[in-house]
Amino acid sequence: MAEICYFSGYIRNWKKLCSELDISNDLSRSEREKEILEKAYAKWNMQMMDHLNGMFAFAIIDKSINKLFCVRDHVGQKQMFYSVINGEFVCSGDINEIVSHEGFKKILNKRMLQQYLFYGYPIGEETFYEGVYKLMPGHFAEWNGSEVKTVRYWKPCFEPDASKSVDEWADEIKNIVEEILDEERQDKEVPYKESFLSGGVDSSYLLAAGDAAAANTVGYEESGFDESALARHTAEVLGKGFNVKMIGPGEYFDRIPTVIDKMGQPLGDASAVAFSIGCAAVKEHCDVVYSGEGIDEFFGGYNSHKNPLKEGWTYLTCSHIMSEEVVKSVMLDFDENVKAVDPVKSLWEEVQGQDELSQKLTIDISLWLEGDIYLNTDRTSTACGIELHTPFSDRRLFDVARKIPGEYKFMNDQNKYVFRKAASSKLPDEVAFRKKVGFAVPIRKWLANAQYNQPIADKLMGSTSQKFFNQDVIKDMWDRYLAGEEFLWSRIYAVYAFLIWYDLKF
């Protein structure tokens, strides 16, 4: 009999699975999830993932064949890392647990540092630690006592179907959203939920269609970045409660080391710190909160999705913050054999022959969504004691999105148009067709404030930085930023985040 030895996540279609596997609905949630996974394995073996919907990372031991399997969900909403330490296979959703394991020797993976400076997040299977690997979405790892084999059990595959109209596809989206959220409503183990709300269509539709009692957002004094007024208006229109956490530069900068520590790896996404502060605020009155991740990557929500690639170019995900030339100038130990294209190359070859939008979305779902967005949302929410549910990342919604033609996703000067069309069944048009609302943070302004930026400058020019980075280039970057070249903020923040992480971990 197989036994679950690690589980993190939420199985959304638990009720259907309990019926199929003859499991009592009266079990506690932890008991039923364990039963579901063990009985699903007994019935379907590793094809069990074809039957699971939700967010999950788990490990299961089958003593009858002396194998351990660790699994990550289809799109990577939950993290999973693994390593072989002195002949022992160790896996966890928290990389900090692995590197603190007795016998593990910390060695910095400089290849990842080089890739990170280009992309702004830890991309692909490698991590910042030599010998520790990230299990990629839609994969499981098999350990037989002597070696690890990874198997891809699912991949995003777009097959546009032009036989249906925009309205017909919008109806399919509405139906599957209702199915997914109805499963959430039925779970009496988590009877009270709230939701994050930016004021954009994704989080607004989730709030309107789901069972969240209240909405939560963060706000700033800087009007160009503050979206709380839009969010408040949407919540009022929908008759939902509303909470806003105002964030200032002092609280933000004080929070960075805690976020980087709990994240386990450096992340150049400055929104992670604001998200962490927002999660801590929600934790004061709620333990389970919805968030709307997934839609931009499933339906084409970024400008990079509609801007045509130059002929012969490879799409290197929707986010990269330094060119290879800049990375080379910044790093003291630049490796010419490590190319920015390396993590993307094999995937890019797989999607040749598809339309360009499908190619881009496949790359972003496979690398950017899990490597940046879910790393942020999973680790920060977990560290704050929040259980984050992302219903719009459910693979059943992707199964609809993958069939929708690109011209329905970009229409009438709108991105993800067909999704907006579906959302308009629950939202006023002013909200459903509102211009994309991001999660911008005023750090690009705050970094220039002498009241707060001296610790950042000290770190950028400090002893740790001198081990890795060309100080003339770093100082020039900092001086140019202070002189008004505001676009350099993201490069500075990425370097700063790495230095904070390195000093915490090494």
C-alpha cells in the first residue's frame, strides 16, 4: 500500500473524487486529502494526476516497488524542490527546509545568478543552490533508491478552434468558472473566504462569481500607483466588504529581508513585498483568500503577447530586466557558456509551427508563471499563514483557453477580450472592459528617497557585492538612477534582492 509522506495544497474536485474512490464526505479535510491521494494512486497509479484538479505538491511512497514519487500540479501553483543528500532523497515545497537538512553543503549556483540577472526570477529546473532542483509544473520525480528520473505528465498545448463564435466561447468560460467556484462553495471545511482585488477584470470577476465575503487590496499615497479607489468602487458595486492596507516606503523596505528569507531564493519582482504585507493584513481576519492568477497567461494579458516578435527571435518570456551585455558588464565571473536562451530553447523548439500567440503563452505558462508569479504568491502567502486559492489557474479553465483562437483574445483593442466578454455577465462593462490593472509598486520612486535608500546603497557597494559585481558598473547604475533614469530601478532591485538573500543564507 502506498503512503503519502508530504502534501501541500488543495484538491478542488474532492467531492467527485470521494464518490469515485468510495471515500466518506464526513472525513476532516486533512484525512480526506490523504485518502484521496492514496486511493487515487492505488486505482490509477501515476495517471492519478489526470483526475486531480486544484493546487498541489505531494510525495508518495510505494513500498511494494521501493519507489518514491514527488509530484507538482499541472501549472505549478505549489512549489516543489528536491535533492539527493548523502544518498537520501529529500523533497519539500520550501527550499529552506532542504538546504537546512543535515549534511547539505551550500554552494552558490552562479549559473542561476547569471540567468536571474537577465530574467529577474529563478527560471527553469536549476536553483540558486548547487544540487537542489525545482520540480517543474506538470512533472513528477521518481526515486528508486539510487537515481532520480523526472517525467512530464502534462504540458500546455494550444489547439485553436475557429468553429465557435466569441459568444459561444464566452459561454464556455462562464460555465467552467461556475463549475470551479461551485466546488469551492461546497467545501464546508473552509466556509469563510475573502479575496484579493486589484480592480482589474480578473480579480473582479473572481470576486463577483465566487463566495468571498470581502475584498482586500493594498494602497499607496502615490496616486499614479494607488488602485485602491478602483478596487473599493468594484467591491461596493458587488455588495462586498472591503479592506485596504496602505503601504509606505518605511514598512516596505523593512519587509524586504523577511520576504526574501521566506521566499528561499532571490526574486526581482518588487510586488512580492507588497503582496506579503497584504497577506499579513488579511491574516488578521481571514485564513483563506482567493487570488486571480493565471488568466493573463491563459488568455494573453500582456502587451508582449500581442507585439510581434522580430523575425528569427526566440521569445524569452514576458519578463527580462537586463540584456546579456548588461549582465556581462555587471558580473565579475560571467560565463560565456551560459546563455539567456538556455532555459527556453527546448520549449521554443517544441512550439514551432504553432501561431505566435500560442508559442508565447506556452513559454509564459511553463516558465514565467511558475517561476515568478507562483513563487511569489505561494511562498509569501504560506509564510503569512494564509491559504491562497487560485481558481482561475485550474487546468479546466486552461482546457477552454487553449482552444480559443488568438483573434478572440485580442479584439476591439482589448487583451483577453473573450474572457472579458464572459466576465461581463457578472460585472458592469466599465469593470469588465477596464484597461489592464497591474500590481505596480512605487519602489521606483521610493528608491530615490534619501530618507530610505542609504541601506540599499550600502548593500550595493558593500563587501558581498564586491565578491560578485563590478563596482564601477553598479555605482554608475545607481548614480544614473538617482539622476533620473528611473527605468534602472528594476536592475537595482534585482541586485539588491540577491545581496540580501546571499547575506541571509551564506
